[in-house]
Amino acid sequence: KSLTINSKNKNIWFRLGFVSLKLKDFSTSAKSFLKVIDIEPDNCHAWNNLASVLGAALRKKKEASFILKIALKNESIPFFIFRKFFVISMDPNEIDFKEILDKLHLIVFKKLKK
């Protein structure tokens, strides 16, 4: 009902995504987090949760990795997003060491700038 009143409220979409994730309604959860990202592209928690839905819940590691690669283009992304990217990328059948090293390089430079 709240979404019919204000469909641009990112907090309502985020809550719907989170509750749907807990209820194992992964389709609704993914759509909700995508809506949050559409409203607020820099919302690192929505990116993280969307990757969780895709990677862990739906076993779509390639899609989750792709989502995280997009999120990592934002300079203000916190370390836990990098960590999730590394965990998802460590599939022994699909390890892309160059990609992993590039992201590690980015983390080191972020730390050196501080």
C-alpha cells in the first residue's frame, strides 16, 4: 500500500527487498533492490543485497559478479563490497585473476590516498 502512495520512496523499496529476501521470495527481492538502485544509484547496500540475492540465493554467480563490478565503479564504495566481489569471484571454475588483482590494486590506492 505504501508503494501505491509513493513509488519513489527508496526506503520502502529497500524494506520490501529485505523482507522478501528473508521470506525467500527472491524475484520480488531482486526487483525491489533494482528499484532502489534506479532511484539511488550510489546505494551500496542495495547493490550488496542484490548481489546476495543473485549469488547466494539464486546461484547466479556471473550475474552477481557483474552487479558488483558495476557497483565497484563508484569511488565511495565501502570495503565490504570489494570483499563480496572477491568471495564471488573465487569460484575455481571461473577465477579471473586479472580482475581480482585490478580490484586489489584499486583498494591499495584508495588506502594510500587517505
